[in-house]
Amino acid sequence: MWRMTSVGGSGLRLLHVHAHPDDESSKGAATTAKYVAEGVEVMVATCTGGERGSVLNPKLAHDETVLHNIAEIRRAEMAAAREILGVEQRWLGFVDSGFPEGDPLPPLPDGCFALQDPVEAAGPLVQIMREFKPHVVTTYDEIGGYPHPDHIQCHNVTMEAFVAAADPARWPEHGPAWQAAKLYYHMSFHRRRYAALEELMHQHGMASKQPVPIRDDDPYSDGRLTTFIHCAEYFEVRNAALVAHATQVDPDGPWFAVPLAIQQAGWPTEDYQLKISKVPTIIPEDDLFAGLREPLVSDYVI
């Protein structure tokens, strides 16, 4: 049974659950900046410390200081990014699994995030959900958006925690139960967006460095899009947050190959799939809080 309470926009709360530091800046960061500017409280829950992440910026790839202090550096990068985005951020405390490569794939490291039981690993996130009380939660789809073991596990843990946080019989040590109203998957990297940007670049005499996928069966399938957040004016904030993760992005690389003005004109939204909703809404949406604003579902009776 719902207990409905009407409150102002500043009472809305959004929780992003991400696998590594930098994911919050490469996925949905302009959406985050938009909602922060509107007075929404936004928290990022980061599952791992990114300890096994590769140094992807060629300017730093051979810096011995960086290589020997990657865990501390990534925490500092996260601190800079969350300041730029204006969010709260919590670490779940799990250890990065790394990205296994080779044929056959090597085993995952003992004790890493991807090897945890999702039911047990959900505990820290349940605690965050009950303390922060988000109305909306975002995460990755069932294959992590791409098959990184930590992204897949992030999906598994988020889905488990979304249910467990609402069950007063589970994790009672983490406080009163809380039912978030909606859960979304990030879906911004899809064929329709790539095609629109490529077409506009060609119109301006520029060659695209990110060719359109030839099939629309990629993890971020166009057919799964439900929700389009207009946030082009915050793309610059997104870029600044991403650049703050200096070890993880090449400022001269493909992430920034499409000029900002082309991105803003060609595809001005960040996109999502609504996976769970406890409130009525109409698809397509242009707001993660559609169905929650008037009145806002701010309290639940379980």
C-alpha cells in the first residue's frame, strides 16, 4: 500500500549504482548534472575501487608512479569527479575483478567482486538504499551493457538490493525497509544515436571515428529505449567529470572525437530503459521521475 506525500522537487532522490570509479562520468553524467541543478539529491554508489583497471590514457600508461599507486589515484579522481557533478558518493568496498582476456579466459582473481554471492554482496547497497531512500535507481542491464564481469555483477547486486531493501525481514540491521519507486538501465550507447551523430558530422564535412554498428543487436538495443532525458546543456559538465578520471580516458581519444556542438545538436539526450516501476507512467518518458512529481511518492507502507 502506498502512502502518498506531495513535496517539492528538492525532495527527490536519485541513486546511481556503478561498477568502477569513472563509470558515473561516462554513463548518465549529464543527466546527473541536470538533476543536481534542479535540486535533486543524487548519490553514486561505486561497487569497486577500480584497483585492477588498466591505465587507458597513453600519456600516463608508462608512468611508474601511476602504475604503482593506481588505487589511491583512482580514489582521488573519483573525488574530483563527484565535486564536478555535485553528488554524494559511497564506496561499497569490493575489489575490482579486472577484465579477463585471452582464449581460454583466465580465472577471475580470488575474492574479487564478480565472484561474490550477489545475495550477500547486496548488503552494503541495501544499507545505502535504506539510509538515502532513493525514489529512482539506475544500473546496467543484465549483461552489464558490455560483458565486463564487474558490470554484470553490478546489475545482479543492484537488482537483488532493490528487492531486498523493501523487505523488512531481510537485513534488519540496516534499518527500516525502503521501496524505491523506479529502476532504470543506462542505454545511451545505441545505434540510433551513433547514426544521428555520424550523419550530422558528414553534413559538416567531418569523418566519424565511431562507425554505426551494422546490426541493432548490441547490448544497448534501440528497441529497448523508453526514456530520453534532455541534458545537452550539461554535456560539458559530463566531459569535465570524465576528464577528471585522467588514468581512464584519453582526452584526445574517441570519447571526445565528436565535437560538443555536434553532440548537442545531433543527439541531445541521455537514454534509459525503464525496467521496474511501482507508479503509473506513460512511455516514452522525458523524466526519470515521471509519475513521481505530483504528488511525490516519498513514503511507503510495506
